[in-house]
Amino acid sequence: MALNGLFLRGGLTTGPVCMTDEIIFGSSLIECYELESKAAIVPRVILSEALSTVLRSSFPREDLGRDPDSGKSICRDVDGWWFVNYLQATVHDGRVDWSAVTRHKESILKSLASTSRHDVLPKFGWACRYHNMFCHWYGNDPGYDDRVRIHRDDDQSLICRLEEVP
């Protein structure tokens, strides 16, 4: 979606939901709504505390060494929220599809250029930092070119992958 200029936010949790053809209800649905509307803030899909606990316990440190990609699909942001590392979907067979990452960059810059709303600009600032952090993680990957990064003055990030959390 982000590659096509649709920067979404959302929430994921675990728990009961009742679904019929006419209605969906349950505490998990309400929790996801609360996560999306009050906590996600920027274009990211965050995980509830319950779900992040389940996922983190599913990937013990010793398993991360055997399957190095297993700890890269979720990240912890500077505010402590765990979120889906959606750019990880550009990695296939251990190689990054840099053309897709470049499309992500172009989508961010196009969206950023088309808004002047003070409440929206910080959201694209986050998207820029996330994009650049992904580039940093894979900067030694074959095909990487520094031009794929979004050049900014605030390149420092505190986003870290599951495998990097002590």
C-alpha cells in the first residue's frame, strides 16, 4: 500500500472476536480500534502488548541465531511500541528488492510534497526515518546504492529489530 502512496496505520492483537455476515464485535476488535486511533499515530501497524509478548517469546535468542530472518519482521520504535516491519517484504531469498525500496522512497517524497498540513507532516517524517533505518540495516546488501536513502538532517533513529533488543 505504501508503495502506492497509501500510508496506513493500524493495530494487531490476539483474542476473541465474533464475526457473522452482518456484524463483527468483541474486545479484540475494540482494542485494535483503540491501538489504531490513539497509539499508532504514524503510518505503522502496531502490536498490542499481549501480541508482542507472544511473538517475542516465540523467538528465543538462540532461535534468532539459527534463523536470522525470524527477528526482522517486527521492530520496536522509540516510543516502545512494536510494529510490523513492512519493508521486510522487499527481502526475498536474502536479497533486497531495491527497486521496491526506491518506489517506497518516491512514494514518501511525493506524499510529503503534496501536503502542508502541520498534523500530517510528522507522519511522513516518521516514514522517512523508518525508510532510512531499513536502508541502514541492509546497506551492505548487493545492489544497495546510497541514493535509495532519503537524505535528511535527522538520520539518527532508535527503531530496532527484535534481534537487536537486549
